[in-house]
Amino acid sequence: MTSVMFYEKPVAVNRDQHRSSKIGSVPNFSFSEKTNSVPLSGVEFIEACKEYPIVFAKVGDRKVPVALLGLRDNDNLYVNADGAWDARYIPAFVRRYPFVLAEKGTDEFVVCIDEASSAFNAAEGQPLFDKDGVNTPFLDGALNFLNSYQAQTQRTQAFTKQLDDMGLFTEMSAKTDLVDGRTFLFNGLYVVDEAKLMALTAKAAVNLLKSGETGWIYAHLISLSNMSRLVDRISTQAKA
């Protein structure tokens, strides 16, 4: 999983190269139709748990919370045939498109935009820079969103590391029979083990409570009931 999973041609925003570029509205969400999971920040858990299963995927030596959008490769069950998003809450990872922060070095990021997006260089849209090469309010708004997203991502990484260090994760052990006859095995995905959570020492439990992030854990646990919704969506689409 990478931070640019559905960005086909991300390039750094450049005030000289993009002086006359305009960004139109993204017409639909078809750009994400082959993405079966996206990263989530902890502050999204409360809303996301009402729509998606939230699990933790292992990326390198760390675990990352993700919203499961499908059970099959290259299949987003939340984007319909018209490209509309079929859920009330849309993850911030998706909403920031066509912009993205790309890692340049340690704690260094560069603002990029997907030049392959239909919103890029639109005949009508919002300019990135004014005639003097100064950021427009539109670009500043996008930068504020990206910076806020990155700050929440870092907070979520610290939260996830804390759970991992406390030994609260367990690998999912489940399988689901799909309507097309295939069986989906949940491999390489992790969830918080509620028994381990309840067995924490009083000191560890208090520290976790004081972090203000205990609600994130229970939102994650509640969200697991949405696994059956993914199977229902596959069935509904198959019938259609």
C-alpha cells in the first residue's frame, strides 16, 4: 500500500510549470474503483465505522489502519457504475484527490497533483496561482487540507505503534464465501484483541484512556460487523 495508490501521474506542483493550470471539479470517483482499501486516520474512525470494516494492514515494520472497500483485488464495492460513491462518509484519503503529499525525505514532503486526472488543466476551474505566481486561495485551501491530513496521519502512526508495543494486535483468522463461489481468506490483516485489551494493567489502561484515543479502539471493534456488508454488496452487484 502506498500513499499514491491511484495517482497515475503525480507531479510536484510548480509555480512556473503550473502558472496557467486550472483544476476543475473531480467528476466522479471512478479513479478509485480498483482500490479495495484505503488508509484511515484515527479521527475518521467514528464516522468510518458506520460504513466500513476498519482493520490494520502490515506495511513494512508497522501497521496501518485501513478501511476495507472490497474483498476482491481491484474491486471497490463503494463506487457504483456511474462513478458515484455509495456511502455517506468518504475517507479523507479519497477526498484529497487529485492532490497528495509525496515524501521527499525524512519529514519532508512535496505537494503533488495527478496530471492524469480529468480535473487537471480543465477549461474551466480554479487556478493554482495568480498572474504574479502567488498561491490562490484555492491552492492554499488544498495545502491546509493536506497538512491537516498529514498531522493526523502522524498522530495515528503513534497511536498504532502504542497498540503494537502493548501487544494488543492479533491476526484475523476468518474466511468468507463469496457469491461467485470463491472463498476470501483474511490474511495479513490485524485487529485489536479485546481480551488483551481488558487484561491491561490499571496503569496501562489509564495511560491509554488519557491519550483520548480509547474511542478509536472501540470504533474499530464496532466496525468489524461491517464485514457482512461487503458480502451483501457483492451479492447485490452480482444480482444486478
